[in-house]
Amino acid sequence: MSAESNLASPVHHRRADIQGLRAVAVLAVVIHHAWAGLLPGGFVGVDVFFVLSGFLITGILMRELDQRQFSLTGFYKRRIRRLFPALFPVLAFSMICGLILLSPTALTELALTQFFTNLFVSNLAFIRISGYFDPDAALRPLLHTWSLGVEEQFYLLFPPLLLALHRFARRLLWPVLLILALVSLNVAQDYVANDPVKAFYHPFARAVELLIGALCVGVVRYVPLRQPMRQVLSWLGFAAIAVSLVVLSDMTPFPGLWALLPCLGTAAMLVATGGQANRLLEARPLVVVGDMSYSLYLWHWPLLVYGHLAFGLSPWVTATAVVLSFGLAWVSRRYVEEPWLDGRIKPVWWPALAATTASILVCVVVYNLNGVPQRFAAPERALFAAAQDYNPDRDRCHKRSNGTL
């Protein structure tokens, strides 16, 4: 969900159509979370982001490798500049609201998931906690951070692999990436059949989507496409994404093979530079939303969760939360992200370490205090305790010897 928008492509200029694609992706996610019936497949916006991220990052890395300017340290410094500044205000907001609104049990879980979010492994935590489409998922303010975990786990391994292939087996670079993508697709399909929750969150199941974006860099570099073909690919890609948004739903076995529909659609648009559908995405409003898409993605979900917890499921509450998301995203982009991205703020490592350490310490304290039940009066604490008072062997005790109830 966080491709480096200021370093936009394997070529040396910023592509407005890519920012438009980012806008389509984040708007799809926001609409799906706010009004799921309007876009039942809006969750595939994250898959579009994964493809874009793989394309943008691979283009940057390949250019640096070709120019012998590649540095792992430099790469991870850019990732910190891109991810950390916008993330930690959202984490602080989520914890403060959690201290006010969440029950001790829910706050304990929030502390646990925020702890793992700080380490960019919340997706692995959510494999054990719940599925993305479970009813109680709407009560988890940081559920959406799973996608950050997938991306950062991928980018922990991908740059060293790309460096090794570029240096020692350059002719095999693109075939190896293609093989890895096919292996990941097979893993995803296996997980979809046997463990759908793991399929949704596991980086091995999602790697194919980032690798599709990476492979698009090879197509742009080495496969000449004439203008008629670009037009066809542009419209086919646009149509595939649009169909994904309205045809797929939480009942679709996903990701696996179904994820190829939005992912290959995005890939088609990435390689169809100058296509007519691409030009539609260059509209100024879409570019503006694309520029602040990362912050919008971060802010919208906690605002929806806490808005609904505090004021109910009123349509007005939902609409207000969405409007506030856009406002906070603009403020975050303008006054938080940009000073870091354009280098006005020089230090990187110690602010990142300080923010991460502070956030982790808060999580550890809240978790070890069992969600700080002292926030509530004695009668409320008794109710919370009663809600958790059950025998874990209840189901087993109520079964007959043949296993039926």
C-alpha cells in the first residue's frame, strides 16, 4: 500500500496515470469499507497497490543497479522516509481512542496488533487472530496494516535477491522472477483451498502480486509495444480492474487465481503507457488523491472503526468518518510526509528508532496491564469479566461420544 510515489517508474519521470491508478485503488478500498454493497470487490484495491509497488520499486532498483548506485542502506532509508512519518500518528491516534472506547479485552488485542505493526509483521499476527471478512474484523482498528507487513517482508528479501541476480546471473533475472511468481501463485491457490485466512495474509501467497509488477519492468524495458497494442492493453486492463471491483466479493476464494484479474489488469495498464484509458487516469483530481493515497489508506479504517463504536452505524457517521479521512490524509501528506520525502528533514534512523521504541513500550505496558480495566467503574469491570467467563472445554463437554452435539 505504499509504493514510492515520488520515484515513480523505471523511466525517469513521474507518471500521472500511475498516481491515478493509486487513486482508483485507495478509493475502492475506502468505498468497500464504508459502503461494502456499492463495491463488493473493492478490497482488490490492495492488490492493485501491490502490483504498483512491485513495478515502482523494481524500476528504481534496476536503474540504480544499472548505474552502480544501488545501496541496501539507501533503499531502507527511503522505505523509512516513505512509511514511518504517516504511520506513527495513526498508531498514536488508534491507541488513544482505544484507551477511551475499547473494552479491556479489545484494548489488549489492539496493543498486541500494534506491537506487531511496529515490526511490520501484523499480517502474520492476524493469521492467528481472525480472517479479514470475519464479523468482528470491523472492531480491529489496525486490521488494514496487514498490507504494510506483506510489502515490507517482501522488500526485506527482494532487493538482495535482485542484487545477486543482477551481479551474478543477469540473463536469468527475469526468468527467475517469473518462476518465483508462479511458485507463489501455486502457494496462494493451495492456501485458498486449505487455509483461506493464511492465503489472505501470508507474504508467500501475496508475493506473486508484487512480482507481477516487477515483471512489468522487464516488459517495459525489452518488449516494444506499438500504439494499437497499447490501446488494447490499456482498455483491457481498465476493464479487468472495473470488473474485479463489482464481480468479486467476500465469498470469492481469494487471492489465488481470482487475484490475477485485478493484478493482470493493473499490469496491462502499467505497460500500456499513453493508452487512452491510462490518460483518463491522469485527471488532476485523481492525481491529487493518488498523491495522498498512503495517508488516506492509513486514516480511513481507524476513523470508521472508532466512529462506529462511539456513535453507532449511522450513515452520517460513516460519511463523516470518510470526509475526515480525506482531510487528515491531505494534512498528513502536506505537513508530515512531504518534509520527509523531499529531504527537508535530514535524520532518519534515530527518529524512526525513537518512534518505534516509544510505540512498543506503550503496547507492552497496555498489554501487561490487561487492557487497563481500571479505566472503568467496578460494575463495568464485572460485566467485562463476566463476558469472558467461560469454560474453554464447553464445546467438548457438550458433545456425545460420537462427536455430535
